[in-house]
Amino acid sequence: MHTVWVRLNAVVFFGLSALLGFSVLAAISKIGHSSRHVPHVHKLKLKRLKSLKSHGGVDRALLNFDLHVDLNPAFHWNIKQLFVYVVASYETDRNPNNQIVLWDKIVEATDPPKSKIIKQDSIFVKYALVDQAADLRGRDVKLQVLWDHMPLTGLLYMGSQDKSTCSSFTLPYDYR
């Protein structure tokens, strides 16, 4: 006869082996989710440039934009939440790649389906478009929606709006 400790050892390690097997199956089942589960960006467009000023030696632009995006396709059994954000990108002579987050939102999987559709016009930026070298005037700026998938289990992964559908605009050459 086996002792209680031998039996307990067998039960515990059988449970751990089953847990490992189910974790591996869960990880395999989410392969390819990042390419299949993509939010639909219907509209991202500059509404109005409120101001472009020199503020303390840096250029600062404040603006409004329209955003219509359906996040429902991005949610599946393994997504806890999405971190959605709008990024402004532009190039300068000193820095060829500038990216600034203008607005962000966290959408939970437990939120109702209607709240996973963002359809807002004239959103004022949470964070100003700021360039530390005072190089914003006359720059071409591209707006793009990006999102981070935060799963219940597995690796984090990021997604972005197709670059061909991004909105762009040119900032004026004079402060206003």
C-alpha cells in the first residue's frame, strides 16, 4: 500500500500536468488572433486646429479630431481589455520619426457592446502635440489609431490602423 503522502503527491502532480496541458492548448488556440481580430476604423480626421503657439520655447498645437471605430471585432475569449490610442506622427530634420500620443482610452471586455463602438466627433486632445525643438510649423502630420491587446493569458500584442487609411494634415507656417 502507498502512504497518504505518495497518493497526495500523485494527485497534485497529475493536476499540475493537466493545468500545463490546458495552458499549452490555450496558447496554441490564440495563434493568428492578431491578424483575424482587428478593429474597424471608419473615420479618423482632423476637425479643427485650435492653436499653434510657441509656449516656453517649444511648439504646442491643440486640436480636435473625429474618431469612429468599432472595437467589437478585436474582442474574443482571451482579451481582458484594449488600450486604444491616437498617435500623431511627423518628421523633422533633427528627428526623422516623431510620434506623440494625443488621446487614449481603455476598453474592458466586460463593457457592454455599445461602449466598444467609439463614435465621437470633435474630440479635444488629452495631450497636446508638442515639439521640444520648436519645429512643428509647416510639418505634415499623420493621425493613426493604435491598440494594445491585453489578454487573459499569453503574450501582449499591438495592432494599428492600416497606414494607407491614415488621416494627414499640414500645420500652418505661422503661429496662431
